[in-house]
Amino acid sequence: MRNAKFTDKLGVRLVLCLTIITLWVSFLSFVWTFERQKARAEAELMDKARVAAYQFLATRAFVAESYQYNYPGTSFENLAQFEHLNPAVAEAGVRELFRGDEAWSFKEIWFPGNSPEHAPDGFELRLLNQLRQDRKGQEAWGIDTVEGRRYFRYLLPIHIEEPCL
């Protein structure tokens, strides 16, 4: 009888150890999978933000160059459509198109900022400091929480040339 209790205790211990090991491995697997999915989602957001931002800048640049410099790929007849359209107006139109989809919005930050609409907020200032510290940095991004909702925010510098000033 005494040996039977010992065997039962050993069996119970073995089952408990296996259960703990199984739970621990399951937990680690869950955390690892979650982190991988999170990294993939952030990479996908980064790619989409990069594409949208570059298309936005390309549209703005095309309008500016077509209007001011007679863009080589544009005929004189087509230039007439840009005669009264400046880049800021085109940018506002593109921004409105994207606002139909709540997932996207664009904001220009101006220095020096006389307009509160174009002034950076605290999160944007942190991203700007990242860009200033990394001389090779062409973009900065982060996840911000505003009013309890998380937002992916992407910052891309716009380089203004002398004729645009």
C-alpha cells in the first residue's frame, strides 16, 4: 500500500510537470506569434504609408512643376488645366479624397509655423527630432494614441526648392 501511494504521487507530479511545461510552451508560442503578426502589420502599414506619401508628394510636385516650369511631358494644351491650380490647392483636393477613407489623412508641418493648422503636435515633434538626429533618415514613424484610439503616424520631409518659395 505504501508503494502505491508513492507511485500515485510520482504520477501526479509527472502529469503536473508536463502540464506546466505544455502551458509554458503554449504561452511562449502565443507571444512569439503575436509579436510576429504585430511586426508584419507594422511593416505593411509602413509600406502603405510610404506609397501614399510618395504618391501625394508626386502629385504635388507634378502640379508645381507643370504650372511653373512647363513640365517636359506636358503639352501646352494640357498645361492650361494647371494655370489656376497651385500645389496647395491640389494637395487639399487629394487630402479630401483620402478623408473619405478614415484610414488616411495628410498634414503639412511648416517651419516657422504661423498657422495652428500646420504646427506640429508633441508626437510630430518627437518624430521630427528623430529625423534631425539621423542625417540619413528620410522618414520617421510611430504609433500614437489619441483619445483612446491608436494611430499609425508617418512623417516624410518635403524638400522645398528655391523657386517654390
